[in-house]
Amino acid sequence: MSRATLYKTLSDPTRLALIALVSEHELQISEIASILTISQSQASKRTKELFERGLLHSERRGNSTWVSLKTQTLNDVVVRDALNEGRRLCILHQHFERLHSTLALRDQENGAPTQSPVDLPLLGAHLRPFQEILGRPELAIDVGCGEGLATRILATLYQNVIAIDLNADQIRRCSQRMLNLGLDNVETYNLKLSDISVKEQIHKHGGADLIYLSRVLHHVTKPEELLRQVYQYLKPGGRIMVIDYVEHKNESMRSKGDLWLGFDEKAILGMLKHQGFESIASEEIPSTECGFDEDANLKWNYFVAHKV
């Protein structure tokens, strides 16, 4: 695509707003039309134009077409500027408010409440002062980062963050979210922690100050082996943080890829001690802080420990 074609494509305010919306969340054509208050045919036309120019990712699922922004397009400064202008237009015309309402309605129909994705930029303002207390250590690793909620927090509190996940779609959304927020200190990988590319990045920093595993161990065939790797990759004095389910009997979770139905607290404490971790703290997380997903009815524990 020529630069002239790109400039012409991005000269339309509706296309700019559309780009901003799908950078925040994957949307259906009908949802885009509703949020922008245009007809579905107009939404389809503008989406097609952006797709043909390589700016959007489109996927057909059942009777619906789902649209999101291609992460790699944000390497172009012109596209980044267009995204910023699109966000300004969405704020000016209350498109983000309608986006939130649309997502809330969608999740309500699916039986689960939602949180607004546009709350994330404001989160940084609350987190930034904590740098003065924590000293902003050099490197944190978010293992099983998903769409990047914890990654976003770590990116403000640490100088560098490595976010890894084996789900390619999740890691794509995480990358896109970090780019949208202007967080250029995050590197994302659709790999395992033990992959050579990840190990090389950790080695460049002399090890990690923190490795965070939220609801990861129950997906792993050998949790002890993963904890051994974590210990190996931490700097002396580095910390591991683990969140996982208390042992339960909900067999339906196996359909979600759970290999373990949670863990007895003593089991995780034992595995951490066996690897050499010390100063281990653990506590059950209040159910009110466990979200609204299918695992919210399970009990969760957290563990924090040091490498000596």
C-alpha cells in the first residue's frame, strides 16, 4: 500500500474512530455500527476498506465477523498518530461510553459482568507514585499473561517486563493493549518460559526481580519443574508470586485445560521450599476479588517467596 493511499484511508474521521474502538476490544460489525451510530452496511464498508489495506484482522465465527486491529500496524508512526486521533474522537463523541455499554450487554447475555477496557489508561496514574516506594526494579516476568491485565500493572512498576503466554490470540491482544497504552517496556512472547528466546532476554538483565504466575500451575503437567525454572531465572533476592486455586472437586474445569483441580496449600508450600525458596507468605484471596469468570466460585490462594 502506498503512503498516499494510507493517508487517504486515514483521513476519514469514522475510520479513525473505528480503528480506536477495535484497538481496545475485538468487536462484531453490528457492534461497531451501533457504537458509531451508523448503518451496518456503512460499518461493513469502512471495515472492509481498512481490512483491504492491511490495518485490521478479521475472523468469521458462525454468522458474525469479528474485527480487531493488527498489532504490527502500530509500528508505523502514521498509524499510531491515527490511533491517537481516533481515541480523541471516541472521547469527544462518547463512543467509548457506548463501547462499555455494548460490552456490558454482551457479557450480560453471556451471564458475566464486564469491566471497561478504557479504565486501563487511568490505572497508570494510580500506580505511578508507587515507583517511589518500590524503586522500580529492573525486570518482571508475567507467565501466562493472558490479555495483559497484570502485565499492565507490572509495566508501570518495573523498568522492563517480559510477558509470555501459549495462547497466540491472548498474546496478540496483550501486545496490542501495551502498544495502545504507550508502554514500550514490555516484550511479549508466544512461548514457554524455558524457550531459548525468553532465556536470552532474561540473561541480558542478569535475571529477573519478579516472576509472576497467576493461575498457571494447574495447567502445567509438572508444576515442580516450572518452579525449578523460576528459581533458576530469578536474581538472588528475587521474588516469585503465585496465585492458584485451592484444591477443589469441580471436574468441569478440566474442559478449560486444567490438569490439576487446584492445590492444597501445604502442597505448594512444600514445592516452593523444595526448590530453595524462603520467607514464604501465603493467604487465601477474598472471593470478592476473584472476578466474575467461571472460576470465581473457587477459592484462590496467593504465595510470595524469595530466592536467597
